Amino acid sequence: MSTSAIQVSETSAQASARAEREKSGRPSHWVHAKPTEFKNPWPSFRSHTAKDFMELLPKALSQGTTSPSKAAVAEIPLQKPTWGGADPKLVAENAHKIKATWLGHACFLVELPSSTAGVRGARILFDPVFSDRCSPSQWIGPKRFTPPPCALEDVPEIDAIVISHNHYDQSWTPPPSPTSSPAPPAPHVFAPIGNAHYFHSLGIPASRAHCLDWWDARRVTTHVSEKHTASFDITFTPGQHFTGRGILDRFKTLWGGWVVEAVPAAGEDTAQAKQAKVYFGGDTGYRSVPSSTDDGPEDLPVCPAFKEIGERWGSFDFAMIPIGAYAPRKFMSPIHCAPRDSVSIFKDIRARRALGMHWGAWVLTTEDILEPPKLLAKECAKAGVKEGAFGVCGIGETVTFSVGEGEGEGSSA
């Protein structure tokens, strides 16, 4: 356990579960006996071939020179974040709710419910990227068509930074700057296994950088005021994707999603308390569609990890699920969800409510920038998902979610 104001530990139950997994030998997603290279271990994944890349190249070159129209960009709501604190009355009403603020693309600030009036809940920043381009260089590569809704230094005090994988559109680089005096304790960073060297290169001490394998978990306890602490468990979960920041490091670090579950406060009745459960999907595919002209046959294999996540946790009060960067489907489907897949994940993990992400910031693929939320609405209706259960919000907007209310079965009608 660390000695800073933010403490991270592996509980006895978490350690015991890890030991049981280790008894089974090399995990199916490890390529070698040691975790130095990884793979997607399911028939739902298809590796790209040289022919796939040759077919994609003309489309990629054409897309790279095209910027979305100002009229299209103007249809994406953008506001300066209030973090849910603009109206004092609403602050009091929402104290026991999850607060999620979308900061563009796949970045969310999530504040867990507070058990004490007037005291904030634990805060987690997911996949923060505030750069103009998601590229090794700020001179070339995909450029934002919507700006971040605030500067990095305007983000409130956070307790944990959570990263799904090392691609440039979702991997955090600069450490947040303190914004108050005295300076708050530096947040701890949680990332997939294989990224320790990267955080070391940024000067982040090993005591604050936690690189986990699938299903590994830690408990985080943070001081949310001088007299109060808040705790949550964080677990790294499987997803269907890949990694690499260059041509020589593909699949060398792991990828996945995250589950955050609030831990009852000291003295709280654990039998009666409703503990918030949040799922962050990172970047993932669900099926491998064989053609870009249709959505494939109904009996295509799907990634089984999401149903397992739903079975392990029972339900989620709030989920963040990717919905964009899916075309052309033949190339993108193994690694990126189309809204149809996003709705399937929503139902597999048994989410009550969800917001779509991984859209609205950079032109990464060939679909229209406004298509993901429109297609999401159609797919939700087609799948019988209750209206409003799974949608999108504006960049910079804070949305609140109740805990323990609803069916927890994908909110199907």
C-alpha cells in the first residue's frame, strides 16, 4: 500500500482470485510464457491481412485530406463543463448519484456518489487526451474538429487516471497540473500490463503507476476532505482490440476496459447500501464482419468477454461504450464497434444506462461524423432498449445517473 494520501492495495480477496487464475497457467491472451506480447483469443477476432491494408489505403489517403463541414461540426453540442456544480439545488439532489462529464472522444470524468453531504465523491479520469492531434507529432496526423471543452488544468482534483490502451487517441501523456493550494496529492495511474516503461519515461514513480492484466483488481482509498475518505475497487477487463504506437510495437502491450465499483464507507450498512458500479469500455470490437457492403450474417461469432463481465457484476448503473470509427466495416469491425455492436455490449454487460463515446473529435474512419449517434438511436429502438437508456451527450456536458435503479439487463423494454 502506498504512503500518500491516495492509497492503492490489493485486497486479500483480489490477491486470492489472481492466485487462482495463475494456477491455470499461461492466460489465453498471452502469446508467450511471459507477458511480452498479446492476442485476442476468440473466433470473433480476425487479423488484418496485407490485402486488407491495400484496400484501405486509398480510402485512408482520401479521408486524410477531407475536413468535416462547419455545419456538421456545429451540430455537436459543446459547452464549458460545470462538473454538475452550476446549480446548488441540483448539487444537493445529485450528491448520491454518479456524475459523468464527457470531455470529448473517449475521455470522461466520473465522480462516484458521495456518502457525506457537502463532500465530493471519488473522481476518476478515463482515457484523457487534450492534444490537438492524436499522433506521434502535433504537426501531422488526425486533427481535432471539436476542441476539448476545457484545459487540462481546469479539470477538478482527481484521484485516478485510467487508460484503456496505448493508442494516441486514448493514451494520456502530460501529468495534470495542481490547480489549488495546497496542491492535492498526485493521482494514481491505472493502465494495461506492458506500459510500465512508458510511465517511467514520463517520470511517474512506480508507486503511482499500476499496470494490470485482465481481471486483476486493486482497491483505491482517497481523502475527499480533511475528515472523510472514499474507496472503490477497480478491475481491468477484457476487450477485443490491439495496441501499438509505431510499426514495431503492435500487440506488445495489453488493451481492455475497466470496472469501477464503490466500496461502502466505514460504518455503512453493506447489506442495505447501494454501491455504484461503472463500466468503461475503452476501445473494442465485437464481431468480425467479412464485408463492407453489409453487416454480415446473424451467426457471426461475438466476443464472449462482455457477457462474462455482465455475469460477474450482475449489472452496471452507468457504462461508457464506444460507438464510432467503424467504417469500412470489413477492416474496422474486428477492432471497433458499430452502434449495432455497441447495443449488444450494452445488453451483454447488463447496463442500466450508458453514454456513447469514441466519436465527435477526430476523423479516424470513413463514416460521416454525425452518423454514430443517429445510428445508435436506430439500433437501440430495433433492439428494444428503453428510450433514453443508451444515448449521447454534449461535449462538456455532465449527466447524472441513479444507483441501483432499473432492470440491469440492458434496460430492455
